[in-house]
Amino acid sequence: MDPELKRLVEETHALAKDNHRILRSIRRHQLISSFWKVIVWVVVLALSYYFYQAYLAPLAAKFSASGASAPAGLFGLPTTADLQKLINSYKAGQ
């Protein structure tokens, strides 16, 4: 084999090995990054659900007059009578 050709083949082989090492490193970092993104979103969603259950749900239950009845207004919006009942129940609680 020609020495020049042999040198070119060895150089190409070294470049391919280096390229493979770099690509494996990129894939590894991408996998680790994806894992941490999932963990962060699970924590964010779990905390928001916890704060909703701990603070907002009891507060909403406190101000709801009947708890299970839905407003009878247009598109499910409360009527003025429903709003007045809510205001009166709020004032009575203070």
C-alpha cells in the first residue's frame, strides 16, 4: 500500500473515531437534559396541584353557597342573584 494512501486512511479513521466520540457526548448530554426537564415539569405541576388543594380549594368551598350547584346564567356564568348571594355570604363570614 502506498504510504500516502495509508496515512490518509489512518487520518480518516482517527477523524471518524473523534466524530463518534463527540456525537456520543452530544447524545448523552441531550438525554440527561431531557430527563431533568421532565423532572422539573413534574415538580412544577405537583407543586401547583398541591397549592391548589391546600389553599384555593378550601377557599373556593368556603365561598360557594351550595357547593354542587352550577350557575344558571348564560354560558355557565353566574347571575346577579348568584353574585349577590356570594357577596352576602362573604360579608357574613367577616
